[in-house]
Amino acid sequence: MLDAALADRLAAGTITVPVLPAVACAVLALLADPDADGAAIAGTIRNDPALAGHVMRVANSPLLRGGAPVVSLQQAIARLGIRRVGEIALAACLGPQLFKAPAYARLIDALWTRSLATALWAREIARQLRSNVEVAFLCGLLARIGHPVVLQAIQELLSGGREAPDEAGVARLLERHGAAAGRLLAVAWHLPEAVAQTIAYIDDRARASSAADLVALVAVADTFPAEPVPDAAAEAARLVEHPAIEAIDLYRADAEELLQRADTVLQTLAEMRV
């Protein structure tokens, strides 16, 4: 039975966790330490032509360019800032291609799109609340990173002749094991405590300790739209019903103001997807 097999692997710590790319290590250090040297990430990106090309493409998007075309990575960093460039690079190198689960490629892509949307909204909410926007982005991006880990494990287990679960069965397995897989990944990747707390308790925020407010913020961001909003007032009314909304002191007027940025957020989402 897949459920039991996954539980056994998680308990034994033998579930496959992807290796953290070098550029991701540099970005995580940068985002975790305000005094970190941005030259490390710049150098790492330059050594990866595909990644550098992606950063340049995003920097030249109509939303971000704001003037003459960017023709070098140095120009992109000067225009956007090393932390923004770091976010773009991190999202690219931690995307769907990191996981080996061909049978679930479309689902992993959809999950990653949702995670990127959560990260972008978490940044906007943090800005609204005058909180740390870089940490909020990182927590939003990785909050459900355990889900593709579970899908990769399911793919491996199916190679042993087990019957593939249906769509509802996959959803149940993700709900049951996603957080546990994410916790193992957080340890393997040496993620900051705030990120580890968000991964562990995004769906159980009452148990969060050192980062309870941040977990609540990401939980709210996770319900913000990843598609165009036809009725902003109705959407704001829905959002303020979230049980975590009071924990971060976000009110309906705030939600309505945030939703005014939906076009920008969704355009950024489209541009940042690899």
C-alpha cells in the first residue's frame, strides 16, 4: 500500500531529496544574512548560462525593464537589486525540473505555479504589513516543497509494480505526507528556521512556535489568487474569512488594496515561470 510505504520511507529518512543547486545555496545565504556578499550569487549565476539567460529575460520584461534593454547580468543586478535577482534565480533553479517524476510532471508544474504565486503574494502582504519581504517570499515559495518530494517518491514506488493511485488518492497522499517530506528536505537543505517552521506548520499553524506570525502570513498568501480576479470586492470578502487573517492584522480594506496589485503579481508570476 502506497500510504504505508511512504510512511515507512519518511520514518526511516530514506525518501529521495533532490540536491540543493549551488545557486540556491548562495541565494539562501544572501536572503538569510542582510550583510552577505552579493558577489557570490552573481558569480554563480554567470557560470550557469541557462539561468543567467532566464534572469536577463525576466529583467527585460515590460513590467521590470522600465527603460533601455538590459544587456548584461550586471545591469540586471543594478536595476533590480541583488535580492530581487536572487529571488528570480532561486525560483528558476528550484522549479519543476528539480524533481524526477515524469508521471506527475503536470501536477508538479501546477504545484510550483501555486507556490510561486504564494511567494509573490506573501511578499506583497509583508510589504503591506512592513515585515521582511525577502523572508516572506522564501517561506511562501517553499511552504509546500514537500509535495513534489512525495510525488517523486510515489513515482519510485510505482516502479515496483504497485497500482497507481487516482487523482483523489494522490491528493490524499500529498495532504498526509507533504509536511513530513518537507521537514526532511528542510533538514537536508539546512533551511532557515522560519522556512522550516512554515513548511512544517502551513496547515497546522497553531503548532508553530518561533515563526507563528510568518506561518500565518504565508497561510493567508496561499489563498490569494493565481488567476485574474473578476470581482475584487467578492474576492476580498472571501479572503478575510480565512482563520489566520486576524493573526496578522490584515483587514478587508487591506485585502482590497492588495488585490489592486493582482495584475502586477500575475504578470510577474507569468514572467518568472521557467
